Amino acid sequence: LSSGRTGGQSATGRLFTEEYALNHLIHTYSKPYIAFVDGICMGGGMGISQGASIRIVTERTMMAMPETNIGLFPDVGGGYFLSRCPGRVGEWLALTGEAFGAGQALAFGLADAYLDSAQLGRPGNSLAAWILHQQTH
């Protein structure tokens, strides 16, 4: 990240200020927010998706908090949502940056529902009905 300054705050500072403000907005949003995690979701993507009311994963989902691979600790709320994983899973993920798929995301409490990716763009599907079904069964 550039450390160039414009108007008193570095580009890095602006990035993190805006990113954390967005994460806070998502976590406190008064309306339902659905995260479709259909592919790679790492670092900042995890921060955005974990505040969702419903987090839907597909067979193409790959999640991680890989910041540790470059000497950083998981941020963007990682300390919050990883600490809520069962057992010591969150600690393991925070320390190793290990990537995991949809099944593990569901088991770790980092996703709420699974949907085959072929169903995402299918015309005529009622997403609301599907979500209601998932919530009541």
C-alpha cells in the first residue's frame, strides 16, 4: 500500500478508515443483508461477508484470513468472528491463514446456508422462498 499523503492522511490510513467504516455499517445495518460467497473470500471479503444477516456459500467458495502469511494479524473483524468458531478453530485459522471451503465454513459457523452455484442465476427462482425455507427447517 502506498504511504503517499494527501490532505493529512496517508492512502493506507484512508483505506483502513473507509474499510472499517463499511464493516461497521454492515454489522449494524437495520435491514437484512445477504452475502453470496461464490468464489474466493479472503481478508477484507471475510470482513464484509461475516456481518451479513445470512451468509450463503457455494461449491466454489474458498475462505481464509491469509494476512498471517505476510506477517499481519487478521483484522476487519477477524478477532470477533474467528473467536466465535467452535473449539479452537478460529485460533487455528487466525494463526495459519489456512483456506477452507463451503463445508468447513458451515461447520465453523462462518456460513449459514449452502446453495449450488448453478441455482444463483436461474430465472424464476424465488430467493426469498428459499431463504425462508432454510430459516424454518
